[in-house]
Amino acid sequence: MNTIKVGQSEVLTTQLGLGTNKVGGHNLFPNLQDQDGYAVVKTALDNGVQMLDTAFMYGLGRSEEIIGDVLQDYRREQVVIATKAAQDQSRNLKPNNQPAFLKKAVDDALKRLKTDYIDIFYIHFPDEKTPKAEAVAALTELKKAGKIKAVGVSNFSLAQIKAANQDGGVDIVEDHYSLVHRQAEKELLPYLTKNKITFVPYFPLASGLLTGKYNQSDSGKFTQFTSQQFQQIIDNLKFIRQIAEKHQATVAQVILAWYLKNPAIGIVIPGARKPDQVLSNAKAATIELSMEEFDQIDKLFQGF
């Protein structure tokens, strides 16, 4: 798999990672089994996926605990761990970006992950009061101390990212982006590219919509789109299926390959509930779209 450098840090990682909200995220998804979570993480690491993206909010630490257990069977330097925190349990899980809270959150995550450093640590959500530069400065201290290696923010507005990065301390940003959610292209992605900040989109498959498994009768499950928009997405995916057949791939694999080829995107982190989904996603890294195919897909979804 292709590797990239995260921002201006020293972290190197595979471009295709694993989103682990379905690993131990019992508070987010019904009927999750820890044994599946363990198998998902092991399958990823055994099949070339190096980067694991987790967060305290995925099971209120359970996802980190599962990853920490699995980590004991691998050489630490072969795994890149990204985790996030902001939700303060003493404040009914409201975001807290105060330096003291973030420093404790890092120490707590280190214990759950059973490791002595975290490759990427994100402030998961902004709070209302803490100056963003102060929050990042606290993480920069931890970076200098070796507890974390790269500083990230997630779910920040562009103005908040600029404030957080006023001293150049932000290495990576994770935010909502997909072929059907492209607002980030207007201002966010150009700013990140200019400032050498790596971008990680979450929900790259739009909660399953971009896998091609839905049809027009499923429009009620995706109320954020008008019926006309939903029909256009379904029609676009029929065209992508033709591209997929040429590559002996699935629609989802071609969509992921499109992100991997996009120079504005650093790391792609599709999630998985079962090991076979990990294997399917990993195949996306072997698909080399032509520039013509890349541009065709880009134009199909430009209206989004």
C-alpha cells in the first residue's frame, strides 16, 4: 500500500486505514460483538492496513481497549494509532478543549491502548470557550514529550482550524467529506493543502450509500437528499458499476480508489463490522484508476 507522511510530523502511514467506530462502539451501533472487533483489527493489520483510527467516544474507551489488546501481538512501530478525545464525562460528555483535560485524556488513552505513545491525537470536537491555539499548544507540549507524534483536530470549522493552527501546530484534520458531501472542496481543502496539513475524510462511503447496495426505493433512509438528488446518485453508481467491472472490483472499492487517487486527501478510513469487509476495503488499494476514470467520477458528482 502507498504510504504518506502526516502533515509536518514524522508519522508515516498507509494511505488506507481502518475506522474503528464499529470496534467496541456499543454506544453507537446495536448488536456489536467484541469478538468481531478483535477479528476486524487483526484482519486489518494482517492485510497491509497499518493505520487504526479510534476515539474515546467509540464505546467510551472500549474501542481503544480492544485495539490495545490486539497491539500486544504486533511490533508497535508497525502500527499507526490515531485516537481522539474531547467529550468530558464530568460534563455529560460535552466537549472540553482545556489543556488540563486534553493532557489527562491523552494519559487515559495511553493506558487503554497499552502503549507509551500515540501516533496521532485529535481534539475530537471544539468546545465553546477554549482558545484553539491554547488547546493545540497543550498537545504540542505532549508531542515534544514523546507522548504523541502528530496533532490533529476534528469537526472544527475552517475559522477554528485557522485559529488552532496560528503557530503551525496542526498536522492533520479529520472532517466529513465524500463524493456526495463535497463542501470541504470550496475553502477547507485548499487551506489544508497550502499549509501542508493532511486531510482525512470520515463517512467516505456515506453511511453505505456509495457502496451501490441501495436503489430508488431506499430514498427514505437518506432524507438529507431530495428525491431528485437521490435518483442522480443511484444513476451515477450504475455508471461506476461499469468502471468496477473493468477492474473486477465492487462499486465501494472503486469509490475508495477514487479517494486514494485524490491529491487533496491523505488517508481514507472506511469502517468495518466484520473481517470480510476489511478484506474488501483493502482491495481498493490495489485498484489503479486511470485519470480519465478519476475525472469521469469527479464530474458525475460535481453537483454535490
